[in-house]
Amino acid sequence: MDSFTHFCPEHTGMLIFIAAAVTAGLLILRKSSDRTAMITAAVLSVLTLTGETVQDILLVSEGGDIMGFLPLHLCNLGIFVNLAASFTRGKTQQFFAEISMLLIMPGSAGALLFPDWTYRPFWSYLPLLCFFTHSLTVFIPLIFLVRGKVHVSVRHIWYPCLFLLAVVPPIYLLDVLAGQNYMFLLYPPQDSPLEWICGMAGESLYTPGLILLVIVILMAEYALYGLAGKLAGKLSRT
């Protein structure tokens, strides 16, 4: 089989394995020392970068164009966000950790559910490396969360907005000039929920629709975290 489909037995089994591994890891790190947890986050951040580098080297060695493999998708950018969060402390760490938690992690989770690497055999190196690196970009921000390094507040919504303002315009320009589609800014990946935006807004309004969707998701996330915090506060007082 030269490809696989979303939620085929292999894909479903991989998702179950990832969920179990992430849950087990968080349970262990939640009870570990803070030093152990932060060292783990740092090691996994470096390991994610290593996996991405190995993947790109293999793709180029097959004759692929390096312009198509630059680490400019949101999940790839998350590698560097997680590195920054892992090797800093204080407010700087909180800044990058919150971006990772609220912006990178949902994107990586979406990629795991609707991967765009289905054109390769499931057990070949590319899907396995992609599942590996995307799982880590989900796991690492959750480490920051269970260790209390992320203090989500609606007052911080400018964190991910500032990050997007810094990275989206130059990546969009690169996409247009070089004929790429990093961050899926020009068109949606096949068989993904982003196709719904294209269907509703039309091709000409796909990019603004995508930006609007991200803003709505961020607002919803901050609202949910705020609600969860209020409920937790009420429960602690009863």
C-alpha cells in the first residue's frame, strides 16, 4: 500500500498509542521534581528539532526540493517556540510556553488527527517521523501546563497574536513568491477541516477566513481556560 487514509486502523491505533503515551508521561512528570520536568522538556525539544532535521535530510536525499521542506509550518515553528520555552525562565518562559499551549498544540493535535503525509506508506520513515515530532509538540506544552509554567489569562491573548503578526506576513510573502503553501495560507490541505473554510468563504477569501478562524479559536480557548479557572476556584472554596 503506497498511502493510507485518515482514521484507518493504523492511524487510529497510532492515535490511541500517542494519547496513552502522553497521558502516562504527564502523570509521571506531574509527580516528578521541577528540575526533572524541565530537563525532560528541554531534551524533548532538542529531540524534536533532531527528528525534523533528519526528516528533511532524507527528503532532500530522495531528490526533493529543500524549498518545500523548510520548517515554516505552524507545527515546525512550534519546535523553536518549545526550545525557547525550555531554555528560558520567568516571564520569557511563560510567554513562549503560553504560545505553545494555546497556538502550537492545537495545530499539532489537528495535524495528528488529519495528517497531510498520508501519501506515503504508513510504516515508512516520513509518517513515523511526522507522528513522532507532532506528538512531542503536543506533549511539551502540556509539561509546562502540569508544572505550572503556563498561566493562561485573557490578558495574554496578545502573546499568540504578536507571534502570528511576526511570522504570518513574511511566510505568506514567501508562499506567493516561491509557490509554496507554508502554514496552509494559500489553500487547504486535502481532506482536512480547513477545506470547510475554502468551501464557505471561497478561494478568494480563504486566507482571511483562515485568519479569522484562528482568532476565533484563540478567543474560545481563552474563554474556556477562564471558565475552568473560575470553576476550580469555586470548587476549592466549597
